Amino acid sequence: MDTLGSLRRTHTCSQLGADNVDQEVILTGWVLRRRDHGGVIFIDLRDRWGITQIVFNPEYNAAVHAKAHQLRSEWVLAVRGTVFRRPPDMENPKLQTGAIEVLVSELRILNASETPPFPIDEYMEVSDNLRLQYRYLDLRRPEMANNLVLRHRAVQAVRSFLNDNGFLEIETPMLTRSTPEGARDYLVPSRVNPGRFYALPQSPQLFKQLLMIAGMDRYYQIVKCFRDEDLRADRQPEFTQIDMELSFVDEEDIITISEGMIRAVFRETLGIDPAPPFHRMSYDEAMRRFGTDRPDTRFGLELVDLTEVLGGCTFNVFKTTIDNGGIIKAINARGCAGFSRKDLDDLTDYAARFGARGMAWIKIRENEWQSPITKFFSDQEIDSMREALAAEPGDLILFGADREAVVNQVLSELRLELARRLQLIPADTYDFLWITDFPLVEYDSAEKRYAALHHPFTAPQENGGDIPAGDPARLRSRAYDLVLNGNEIGGGSIRIHQKDMQEKIFALLGIGPEEAREKFGFLLRALELGAPPHGGIAFGVDRLMMILTGSSSIRDVIAFPKTQKATCPLTDAPAPVERKQLTELSLRPDWKE
RNA sequence: GGGGUCGUAGUUCAGUUGGUUAGAACGCCGGCCUGUCACGCCGGAGGUCGCGAGUUCGAGUCUCGUCGGCCCCGCCA
């Protein structure tokens, strides 16, 4: 084994080209592959930046060539050599450095490597568990390394943009207090305060509001947030937000700043310029047309409400649904009348995953509406449906009939599934959409109370002063979400900055004066001491990077992510602790060891 | 808490109605090879079929349980 000594690389493995011919260079990196011809040996040397072919020729340097025979995958090298132009027919257009190669005159083996447990190339899919167990090997793969590079560039673009716009980057505590509402907290026991617990922040929400009250005016932070809920392909227990808050602003200011920031990110990463202003749509319109508050507007297949049209129909399922206060909506799947029985069964099964108890359909033929349920509709009802859906021969109509929430969820998911199957979603399209005018609260039937749709500090729109008169569900909030290709990538609101209003909202949410004082007393007090009007927004970095890199899982843009059971196969966290540690924390275990 | 799916060589996978000695490719080891670039040719090693029960003359294959990966519902203000 050799030492690095005073050898320092002169170039990375992506830098050398025709301009460097005849130069003596020093490269460092890992052995990606060796091609040993008995005589000449070729090694693809890899570092974070790229790949360069290095050559060992016995006629040029017999001793170095002999030494190179032992090289194996993932050995760590430093080499000194001369850049040679490759003969024209031996250039490798697949390599950035493919015009040249480096003929090695000095080889230092800095470390050997056992045969890696999986190949460090893009040609074989490796199981997630193995990848996470050897994440440091997984991250050597250019695809993964490039994801981290792109993430770095995105975050730097954010910092640069916000710095240029008068923002201060300020850190907020990771050890804070648990608050009601929202997700389950990760708790941290306090050693010096037995029986008391910190919570890891679900977001820095209250601290950033306090920073506004402190007069910081414009704050941002690229910050970890923690939520102890079950994982998904786009959800990790710890995730990163671009969190910001501004004083003396309204919705338009936040939207403008956000659009500028997103634009900077896209320019610096993909080289794409998504020119503001982005489209906007009210929550009500999104729910009506797409059945979701984060519609993917890259394709059609919109939902059409047929409740009125079919109010008098004799089809018992529809009639009963409407009589019980439910709704009927439909999607016109254009040109899909040729779907087989199996296609329709598959779609019905898919719909069932989201709560559908069935899925009625009609195939529009030249001469008839082909369906088991056509006979229940009058000519007038058929005409009305034809008009509402713009139905033409060759189309397929899919129905949802249930409570409004169920119909919307089922049909919005069905819409996405149809678009995937019919390949209606254009690639490399980035469709931004602001959703505005959210409801302030929604009724939680399980808890039998109203819950904040966004969070309890979101300001109501102007008539909010009338609370609790009238139907709380009709109140709109000053919240906004940014949706990109059907993914919620950011959300925020103008906050309540007056104590009276905050107390009213707490009351509406069933948080009594006593609980409010105990849990949010510090906020209410701060609101009494000169709180400026303020608002903000937070963007999910991981989800944004998922879209920018085209990844199918959030794990591919996080250096060390967790499995779906929230474990880390690399460190084996979470792990048992010494009994003494628990004792110090005044915790007594009651689980089986 | 629930549903689905997968688990076989280092890796990715195949393995027929339950039936002889569990295969392939890549990788690995050895040999040959001076222009390859996912080099090539020849040879070789490598398996508690996730784990545990059960059914059976016989289980990689069937049943039950269990552990783990992934996807989803619930959950995620």
C-alpha cells in the first residue's frame, strides 16, 4: 500500500480533453473497471466528477504495468501520467473525457477494496435494503451522486436568491415543545426535568412568526422537520423544508418571491426558465374539476358533476346516493370505448383501493350507449350527459357515486391512472399551479370538531371577524399551495397577527382559553407586543428534488434515508439503549427485552 | 391498524401438476490475450432456497406462522 504523500490531483476525472494533450497530470479516484489485455491494461478511473481511462503499457513502463495487474474494483488510486490523444477511431463518445487517455508513469495504490457486495454501475437494479446498508457504495453510482450534486445546486440557488432579496438565514431550535394538532411528534425526554419532554419540530412555524415579531422582517432557513407518521414513497420521517417568513406583506408578495425563487432553482439546475406568473386556481375549482387540491394539469380527463342531471334517474345506486346527500361525477375517457372487460375490472379494482364500492361505465358506440345501466336513463338524461361530457362515439364514461369526498378521491386517482395508462402525461413538462382560497377549517368527524386545514395560525379572509357566526366550513383562509405536476411542493399563508383573532380561531378549533394559554401563551403574549402583519411559505426540498431528478422515490434524493419501517439499515437505527440511559431519563421500560 | 407484492449463488433472476445432483447471466478466482471501453476466449469455485412449524414416501414448489424490502389505504394541521 502506498501513501498519498505530497501527490495532489491536478484535474478531476471529468476535466481532461484534447486541450490537455502532452500535459503531465495527476488523477485520483476509484477503479470502476479494468480491461486487462495481458499486455496493455485499461482502467476506468472514477471520481465524483466523471470517468477517465488510464492506460498501463509494459513497453512504456514495465514496473508500473506489473504493479497494475493486481488492481481490482473500487481500489483507490493516485496516478501520474501523460495525456494522450486517442486515435480517431478509438475515441469513446460516451465519455466526457473520451477524446483522451492518460498513460501512467507512476501508480500509487492508496487502498485496496474487497469485492463490493453489488456492482457500482447503472446496469443492474440492486435491492433497496442492500443499497441502504451500503449507502456509501450506492452513492458512488453516478446517478445517485448526480442527484446530490443537483440538490446542492438547488439549495445554493435558493440561498443566493433569498440573500439577494433581503432575507436572513436564522436557525431555530430542534429541541422544542410538543404542540397539539398536526402530526405525531418525535419526543425527546429531558434528563434534568424528569417527566418532561421536548419534541422535534414538525416545522419551525411558531419560531419564524416570533422572528417576525422580533423585527427580523425576512427570514429563511433550510431546515429539517420531523413527523412521526407512516412512510410513503414521497414521505420520510425527517425531511427538509425551505422555510421562509416575511413581514408587512400580503399573499401577492409571498407568491411573487416564491415564483422568483422557484425560477432561480429551475434555471440553476435544469437550465429551464419557468416564467412567472404561474397559473392560479381556487380550491373550490380544483376540487370541482379535478377532485383534489393538487391537480395535475398537464392533461385533461376532468371531472364532470352529473348530480343535477341525474337527480331524477331510476338507477337505484345513483338515486340512493343522491337521496342521501351524495354526488355523481364522471370522467370522459376519450377514445376508450374499446376497453375490455378486464380493463374495466382492473380500473374498478383500482378505484376500490380508494373507497369506491363499484364503478359504473358506459361505452359510447355509434348507435348506442353500451352499458348495463343505460336502460335506467331517459333520452333526456342521456342527452344531458352527452352535452355535459361532450361525449362522442368511441368514448368511455366512468362514474363515481358516493359521498362527495369519496367521489372526488376515487375519480381523481382514477384520472391519474387513466392518464398513465393512456400515456397522456407529457414528459419534461413542468406545470406550476397556485391553489388559493382554501377553507379555513374542515369538520373532523372522528374528533367531532373543526380542525385547521392548514394550521391554527392561518389568517381567515376578511369576514373572519364574524366567527363563529354562520357555518365555519364556509370560511376561506389566506392560505396558498404551490402545485407542480400534481405534487404539492409548497404551502403557506398570511398569519394571524392580532391576539383577538388568534383567540377566536383557537376557540373555533375547540382549543379552550386555558389550553390556549398553557400551550400557546407565549405566542398570544407576543401578539400583544407589537406583532407586524406577516406571512410565509415552506417548500419541500425532497419532493422538489424528486421532480427535478425524475426520481420515483424521495429516498433517491436523500443521502441517508430510512426504510418504510423508519429504520436505517446502515447504522441499524433505531437501536436499544443501555438501561442506565433510561434510568437517567427517569424512564421505566415496560416492553420485552 | 389494514391490503397487495417480493424474498433462491456475491448481484439480478429462472425454476413446469410436489419427484434424480437447484440453473442462467453478471461478478469472483485461475489461465491466455498489446487497443479495449459493460473487452474477448478457456477453465473453476460458489446455495441453511429469509426463518420456524405443518401436510407428504418426498417441499425451493402446498398450508400456517414469523421476519424483512417495496407499493398502497388509514395516518401525514
